[in-house]
Amino acid sequence: MEAVSLADWFKEVANWAFMVIAFPTLFAAWRTVSSNNIVRAVLYLVISLAGTAAMFLMLGAAFVAWTVVLVYIGAVIILFLIGIMITRAPLGVDSDLSHGRDVMLPAALLSIVLFAVTAWAVWDAFGMIMIQPFEPTSTADLANVLFDRFVIPFEVVSFVLLAALIGGITLARRDNTGAKR
Amino acid sequence: MSFLLELGIKVILMLAVVLTAALVTIYAELKAGSHMQTRIGPYYAGGKWGWAQPLADGAKFIQKEDLAPAKADRTVFGFAPYVVMMSTLAVFAVIPMGPDIVATNLDLGVYFILAISSLSVLGVLMAGWSSANKYSLIGGLRAAAQLIAYELPLVLAVVAVVVQAGTMSMNGIVEAQQATLFTIGGVEVALPYILSGQIIGFTIFMIAAVAELSRIPFDMPIAESELTMGYLTEYSGIRFTMFFLGEYASLVALSAIATTLYLGGYAVPFLPESMENFAGPGIFLIKVSFLVFLIIWIRWTWPRLREDQLQSMAWRWLIPLALFNIALISVFKVVL
């Protein structure tokens, strides 16, 4: 593992592809929180999620990439949009969206700390080391690991979904205890 | 550079094939629909049988002014047709027309199709919201609710195929259908999945596919008598053309997926493997046009479902049936 200089880093085509994906992703992420229209904010979130999926594709993790597209963009975002449009989705500038300083400052502080921690973790682990080319993960390998070594965590995670389902039913259930209307 | 050249050739070829297929499908709908209503249909354009009618319609639409409502969100309004078109066209990247006649044989073929085609809902919601029109918004919401409801049985039906084939690659699924099922008097017989256990899955897939296309009997999102044209109300000119072409391209896309998953794709029983690259595209297109005709036939002969009937059919019948189908296929897969 040899270290690379910054000049060499810029010579690599893959790094340019990375930047072409990374900068729009960052811009869209920033617009998601700064946009003054709620539907537009969600649509910027779509762009930043698509950028994330593209990053996973670059890392050879095709299954994760298409899961991001299917689950996050295809399901979660769509439910966001339906929820917003069913209740209130004005066109143009929505002045209610911006919060005051008392909310903005802690939020900004939290995101800076989060960014610093992840950046430090990545830098500490890899630094300027060139990562050697590797085989993309095949779906079969991923499935074997998931349903063999990590089968218990996998099942435990499904309890979260079960809890969400029960919660949903409880909220949507007609209340039969009170007087009938 | 050769990579970019290859990519360019593939994209241009695919666009040519898909858009021609969409135009032919529009013509078939005009003609078949007319004959089912004892009319003649398009007759003059192009000289004979009105074959140039879709081209003439297209040329007319492109000449029209590209209007957007004054209060619309123009950026979102403009991008919506591209999102719908992109999600339809990307599907064709993994559909094989022969062992080697495929843009890219992805390891995750079916999963890619499900992921990328779920993006069309996003385009529909964008179109409905940005039009600044209540018909559009209600149409967009109805369309989204319907597409989500019918995406589940579609995905679950596909899962059963993936279980039976043991692969998610589209080429792999076609090859799995060529495996010998049984032998009669020394003749090895291989059957496509529709004849070897997936008849329930195929039925669910086709019902869900017609609903995904928002065609009669599932056309509540653009119910003309109550919503004008649903999320398409404010669209005109080239953007309307894109939605219109995209709709027929996705009709072809879903028929092509069903052909690959259930009808054996480019292969037919007893065709030698050496012939498949040569005869594959023809066989594939014949099967696809049969399914396209089936969907057109349904549109012109069935009454429309009510919104609550439509939702209850998806959630109370198709999804449980699809889950039962997965259990059945899994049991057979392990036992046999």
C-alpha cells in the first residue's frame, strides 16, 4: 500500500468521476435543508440519494446501490411526497419552513461535529493510501454472509419493522371502546 | 475510447428499437381498437392502411406550443417527463433478445428493473404537483397510490421466478428455463416457466402490469370524466408526447419483462443453441407482440374498476395470492 500525492490523485480518471458525483450530491444535500419549498426539498433529497447510490456503484456494491434506489427513492421518498401532498403542498416560497436561530445553531453544530468525526475516521483508516482494484461483491456472497453469519442481527432488525406495523395498526384502528357514533 | 463508442452504439440502437416498438404499438392500438368497435380506424396517412398515423400524430404534437401554467413550478414541471421516460428506457438495458444480444448482462438484472422502474412514480407525482392544478394533483396522488399498491404483487410475483431460477440475471432466468424438466422416450423436454409452475405468478404479473400502466380497467388516475386527464392535464406539445411515448414504451417494456420471466424469452423448446443468437430477436418480438396485443385487447373490452375495488383487489387478493405462490414455489424448489 503506497501513499499517493495530490497530483497523482487528480490524474486518476475514477477520482474525477467521484467528484462529478460527489459535488452535486453535496449541493443537493445542502439545498435539502436550505430550500424554502417542502416538495423541492424532498426532490433535492432524491438527487442526493441518487448520488449516494452512484457512490456505492463506484465501490462495486451494486446490490446496496440498487437497494438505495428501490427502498429510499422508490418507497420512502414516494411516501414522503404522498404524505406532504395529501396534507399541504403549496407551490412557490413557503415562509413557514425556516426556523429561528435557536434551532439552526444546534443543528449546524451537530452536523459539523458529525462531519468531523466521520472525516477523522476515514482519514485515520485510509489516509492517502491507494486502494487496490478489487472484485465487486457478488449478490450470492452477500446473501451467504447475511443469512449465515449475520442471521440473528438480520432477524432482530425485522422486529423494528414489526413494531412499526403494530404501531401503524394501533394508530389506524377504529376506537371501539368509546360510545358508538 | 472504445468503451464510449460501444456505449454510444448500444444507446442509439436501443433507442431506435424501443421507440420504433412504441410507435408500432400505438398504431396497433389504433387499428385493433377500431376493429373491436367495428370501425376502420386510421385510413389515409401514409397511403395504405394509415400506417403513418403515429408519425403524423407525433409531428403534430411536436409543432404545438410547449405551454406551462403561469403558477406552475417550471423546473419540476419540465423535468417530470424526463424522469418517467428515463425509468422506462433504462429497463431495456438488461432485457436479452439473444444469448449475446443484450446491452448489459447484469448479475442483478431483475432487481435493477424493479429499482429503476419504481422511479416512474416519482415523475408522476412531480407532474401532478408542479402543474398547479387540482385535477393534476388528485390524478397524481391516485396514480401514486395505485402504482404502489400494484408494485407489491408485481415484485412478489417476480420473487417466485427468482426462487425457481436461482438467479437474478435476465439471461440466467432464460437459461434456467431451458433446463431439462423431464424426458419422454429419450427426448429431453424443457418448458418455459408459465407451463412449469408459474401460471399463478404469470396471471398476477400481468394483472399488476396492466395496473402499473394505468390502462383500462385500471385507469382511475386519468379518469377523463372526473379528472380531465389527471396528472397529464396541463401538459402539451413535446412534453405530452414524451409522456405518451413513455406510456407505450413501458407497455412494451412490461411485455418484454413478462416474456423473459415467464415465456422463455428468446428461446423456444427444441431450438438448437447455436441458432439462438440468429433467431432469438424474432422469437422474442413475436412473444412480446402477443402480450402487447393481449393488453390492448383487455383495454378495449373491459369496464373500468372503481377506486375502492381497485385497491381491495391489490391488497386483499393479489398480495396474499402472490405470497402463497412464493411459498408454493419454494416448497417445490426444495422438494423436487
